[in-house]
Amino acid sequence: MGEYELVTKIREALGRSLFARVAGPDGPVNRARIHETPGPRWFGPDSPIRLVHGDAAMFVGGLRALLLQSLHPLAMAAVAGHSGYRGDPWGRLQRTSTFLAETTFGTAEHAQSAVDRVRAIHHRVRGRAEDGTPYRADDPHLLEWVHIAEVDSFLRAYQRYGAGRLDDSTADGYVADAARVAMALGVPDPPRTRAELADRLAAYRPELHGTAAARETARFLLLNPPLPLAARPPYAVLAASAVALLPRWGRRPLRLPYLPLVERTGVTIAGRGLVSAIRWAMTPPTITRQVET
């Protein structure tokens, strides 16, 4: 076996392992269904949302989104009480990644079916936070918070760790694309530009604070993930990269450190290296080299 063939096999093995972790046992079947089924789609092949959601920087963005979302006490109460993130964190990740794939890359029929399933689940999720405040997952106000935390996180992760960098117009286009999904989920007027997104995030800040549940979630996500020992060092880089993307006002309530010099140098370099490696492993080679005889 030549060096190229060995590297290809290693790449394929890593790609399969990562894909299985993120997409679950039904991942290959779902991928074929989502990408190969003919029909109209919500987003065309050149849509900004496809560029962002198809990049390995989503690994960082997804973790950052979970940390940011936990700062809203009612959203955190809903997650802690109903999502099963501690008992089945990989199952939750797999369901979320499938939803993102269906709405981003699937047919319009697939996308709408995915949205309908999530809305049915949201309709059943309700309860009270620790202070007795009632919540329901289909509350448009809470849905908007979850949405803007995700969009801000995914976009920032792509801009720092993605394969390229979006110009201003394309970045606004991503926010507008994501608004299409948010409206389908029940957010009446989601932001459609980065400026609107920043304004909306600022408007939620008086409602955000750290709770015991939020800090416990941060510790679980950052320090105690259910991973084999061999996977913990690269995950630590992923976690540090996600924390480095959080604003200072989002770290204090979670008791997360702020080390600007280390983050601008070591963490950023390590994060880009890790995301590039993930991208390399999960992207099939586009050039087939003929084996020498």
C-alpha cells in the first residue's frame, strides 16, 4: 500500500468515526435521503446558509451556542427538564444535526417535516423554572433567544474558524437565510441582518444571568463530556475555541475565564488547526490519484 492510499484510508476512517458520532447510526441513510432526493429546496446551492452549516466550524459554533443559550433561565430550565442532554448528549446532538441538515440541504418537503416534528415537541414542553416562573418551549420569545444565540454562534465560528470568510453582504445573507427557518419554527420577526442580530442580542441581555443549572451545564460540556480518553485532548481544544468566542458578558455568569492574549494566539491557532483537521477528515478527496504500477 502506497503512502497516498494509507493517508486516504486514515482519512476515511476518521471521517466515518466523526460522522457516526455527530449523525448517529442512521447517518448514512439520512445523508443519502437529504442530499439525493430530487425536488425544490428552501435554499439553493449558493446560499450562505449552506456554506456556513456545511463547514466543520459548526463543531465550535454548536458548543458556543449551547453555552450562550444557557444564560436565559427559562431556556435553561426547559433544556434541563426535558432535553435529556446529560443522559443522552450524543442523541441530542444527532437529532440537532439531522434537523440542521434537513432544513439546510433537504427538499422543501423534508425541511417542513423536520420543522413540524420540532414544533410538535415544543408544544408539549412546559413547566416552571426554579424560581417558579412558568415557561413553554413554543413561546415565541424563548424561540427567538435560542435562534439568535445559534445564528450568532454559527456565524462567528465560521468567520474565525471556517474555510473562508464571508464578506458583509454574504454574512447578512446568512442571517436572512436562517430567518426563514426561524419563522417556520414560530419566531414571528427574526433578525435578517447582522446589525439587527446585534440589536436583538442586546435587547435580551437584561434577561440573562447565570444559574446553578447553567454553570453545571457549562462544566458538563467543557470539562466532563462523555468521551473516551483519546478524544479528550482534541475536545479540550474545541471547548477552548468555543469559550474564546463568547463575549465577556457571557462568561462571567458561567464563571469562565477571560485570557485575551492566550485566546488570540494559542487558542485561535490550535482551534484553526483542529477544525481544519476535522474538515479534512470529513471532506471526501476530490482528486483521484492513479495508483502507480
